[in-house]
Amino acid sequence: MTRRILVPLDGSLASEAALWHAAAVVEAMADGLLLLRVLHPGGDDEEGIENRFLRTEAAAYLDQMAARLSEQGADVATAVAVGGIADEIVRHSEREDVAMVVLTSHGGGAASGFALGGTAQKVLSRVETSVMVVRPEAASARSASAIHYDRVLVPVDGSTASEWALFPAATIAQRHAATLHVLHVMPETPRTGDRLPPSSEEEDLLERLTRIRHERGERYLREVENTLTRDDLRVEGRLLQTPDAAEEVTAIATAPDVDLIALDARCATNARVRIGSVARALLDGCRAPIIVLQGGQHGSGREAARGPSSG
């Protein structure tokens, strides 16, 4: 069965921004694309003239988009559904064994004052698969070839789960001849409260612990770089020790040279939640496209992380 990236479209240029980014990463993440148009039910008779006309119009629109993508070499399927938009996205992601959902933060409706629109919020909270969120400002791109990433940022916390994000991100970076920027996030060594100042001996121990943790973090980054670096993939590592991972990672991710961000949904988050604080902060504060990878969904893109011997 062909594993596809699901791209919901509402006919607007805003939603089509997701389409071209999906096409730009499909080789690294899946075997093809599935374009979905969801229609609101009109009247009681599903086979009435109005509903049949709307379905025909939606199918023609998807066929037009699919034809453009096929000309660029993509394997594309289409589907028209009737119902709630988020409900149908979730249903198709489960039924079609989708590798990832790619959608814009806001569709063609009126933009809200929030970083994410209602559909994007619902999809992120409900789908079991990975999700890529694209800002509608990217709608000026009208083809996959117009999308190019020069720098791909991947925050990791040293856990196996967060490292899975490296594999698809490395493959995407490889395809785009981009630099893979690995940001290793470490919590700062905790200190006692102001009411009980540490003794000089405690200060010495804390400084030693901080130095040991820093050296361990640097070693970890070197290991990651050695694992990923090859002739066709440039890797840069950076260690970040901070008491507020969400704020600091977002500050780095908002740099103008960051074109794409990929991270595990729970990276640098202790709580067992679907979307952790770092991913939430990036979704709220970054303009670059963000791939939020869910556990068990990172099978794609592993060949880039096998090193030079993978050929």
C-alpha cells in the first residue's frame, strides 16, 4: 500500500501553501500525496443537484492540482469527503495509513488573532500521525520547485524519541542541499532558593556538575554530527543549557535563516502530553514551516542518518 502525505485543501491560495511544501518533502517522508477536499453537507439530500455539483466541482479542482504535481514527478491521489473538516482529516489519516498531514495554520476563512486556526488546533490534538504546519504567507509559491530549504533546525534533548526527528530532517536537508542544524537542549543545573544560599562547597559542586553536563552535551553533539555527516549532508551542532527551553529554542528558531523546523512532539518536555511546551511555543511563535513528529511515526528518512556507508 502506498503511504502518502495527506494535504487538506479548501480551494484557497492559503491552503495551497501547504501543498507545495508537502511536495517539497514527500520524497523524504512518504511514497506519494493524497489531496483531500472536505465539503460541508448541503441540505438533506446527499444526491441532490447542489451536492452533486459541489462534489464534481471539488473533484475537478483536485484533479487540476494533482495534474500540476504529477508534471513535477509526484505520485498523487485525490479524495472528496463531506462532513466536518477536522473530523474528515482525522478519519482519512487513520483509514489511509497516512505518513504525515500537511496543512496551513489558517485556511481560506477569516484569519483569527491566534497563531493556529481551529482546524489546525483540532488536527494537532487528535491525529496519531505527524503533522507539518505551514503559514499561509507561503502561498506565493506556486510549485514544489519554488520551495527550497537552506537551513533545517532540529531540537533534540538526548532522548531516543527526540532523535527520531533527525532522520526525516536529515533526508530533507540532503534533498535540498541544506545545512542540518542540531540544537541539543539541556536543562540548567538547578540551584537552591534565595532563602537558603548555597555554601561555597555547594557552589563548587554545582559548578563542577554544570561543567560535567556541558562536556557530556558536547560529546553527545559530536556523536550526532559524526553519525549524520556525509559528503552530501552538512551538519552543525549547538548546545543550549537553559532554564526555559521553550523560550530559548523559539528565539533561535525565529532567526531569518531557519527555513524548516522538525522536532519530536514531546522534545524537552517532561509532561506526558501529546504536544509539549517546546513544540507549542514554536507553533505559536515561528513563521517557518514546522514538522511535529509523533512517536512511532518516524520510519521515513532513516537512510540519511546511516552515514557514508549507506550509499
